[in-house]
Amino acid sequence: MVSFSPSRTFKALMTCAVLCFGGLSHAQQVFRVTTIPEEAATEQIRKFTPLANYLEKQLGVKVEFTPVNDYPAAVESLVNKKVDLVWFGGFTHVQAQIRSGGKIVPLAQREEDTKFQSVFIAKTDSGIKSLTDMKGKQVSFGSQSSTSGHLMPRSFLLQANINPEKDFRRIAYSGAHDATIASVVSGKVDAAALDITVWKKFVSENKVDTKAVDVFYTTAPYFNYNWSVHADMPVAMQDKIKAALLGLNPANPEQAEILKLNRATRYLATTPENYKGLESAARSAGLL
């Protein structure tokens, strides 16, 4: 005969309730992804929603991609753990590391990010053929926190003994690479600097006429973008995200499309050391 124990039954019910609630909570968990707004919000959604859907399958949790308004917002969102995964430029990664006291973990970068470059563009009839020709002109960068649209172009200008504040007639900040191109096309500025991959995308999609506006200077390579998480994220989850990104296979048609949208050949593992050079460049340029 089995004896009935009210206290034992109560404990069993409570254990079940905790387990059931825990399972429900996990099922409703949302994994939040965002990126620096290097292009318009509609373009970010188009580019990164397929990746979010892929991560949802790989991680086994609901994944939501939500754009932010500006670069600092992307930094603060990860530093304050409002999101779980962020696509940073090299400079915003450095800013997040400093803001968080070194608690940002870079997981993966595109193969292209190991040898990234910026380009300077101008109207082909402007007479601007070199960095020196920009003196006395109106020049646009992208966001002030952009690696390829501001930090590294500024760094290369300083190396060429050109001080933007002293040598340019006016400096503008467009906020995004597509807006930078538009500012040159429209004649609002004489020259501008931006991400080489955005420029190549615009050219390949016939969104810019290279007979009217084209590249007159391309920088030397440097490390750039990465996917980063907060160090407080469990290591097992960090490993799972990294495995998912590195596992994107260009031989798989669906995954090849994701890589294409991300302007990536493939993803590689990365380390904090890869961004030390950008931190040094930012300090030398007076941006940190």
C-alpha cells in the first residue's frame, strides 16, 4: 500500500510548475539582433532578415532583427544588453569594448573584413584626382562612428598630411554610405569617403553612373566588421552562434543567398586582437 503525503505531493506539484514555467519561458525567449545603420533601414531589413531566419533554425529560439537609428544606438544596445547580437564596424566594436570595460566578444567576421578598404569618390569632371586635390573642397564622411566611412579615411588623410578641419572648406557627415554616394551625385559635396563594398554594390546594380562619379583613391587594407556579443552571454550560446555563422555554406543555395546579401564570401572566426590597430588609429585621429 502506498501512503499519501500532502507535503510530498505539494513539492512534486511545485517542481512541475517550475519546470513547466521554465519551458514556456524558454519557448517564448526572443534572441535580438541589430546592426549599425550603414544603409537605410529598409535595406538593413532586406539584408539581415534571411540571416535572422537562419539563426532561428540553428539556435532553436525565436530571432528578431530590429534596425536602430544611429551608430551610437547600436553600441549602447549591446553594452546594456538590450540586444544579443550586433553587426559592428571595427570602430563601433572598439567603442563598445571601451564603453563596456572590455566585455564585448567578437565572434565572426567576413573573409572580406580581413582586408577591408575605403574609397574616395568625386565627380569625374571635378578635377579631383588625388587626396591633395581635396584641399579647399566640400567633403563628406558617413557616420562619425563609421570605420570605413570616417575613421580610416580620416586616418589615411592624416598620414598624407591633410587635416580635414583645416584643409577642407566644409565637412559633412551623411550618416550612411548610400547617403554619402547621393551627396556626391547631387553635388552637395565635391568628394566623399565610404565603404568599398557598398560602392561596388551600387556599381554592380547600376545605381550610380561611373562616367559621372567614380573612385579616385582606394585605401590600404585594414580589419573591419564583425558580429559581436556581450561577454555575459553563456559560452555555450556564443559557441553555437559562432558555429552557425561559420557554417554558412556557399554551396547551399539558400545559405549562398544569405552570404550574398551580407556581401560575404564566407564567415571566419575573429579575435579582439584584430581590432587593436583600429583603436590605435582612432586614438591617433583624436576620435577616442
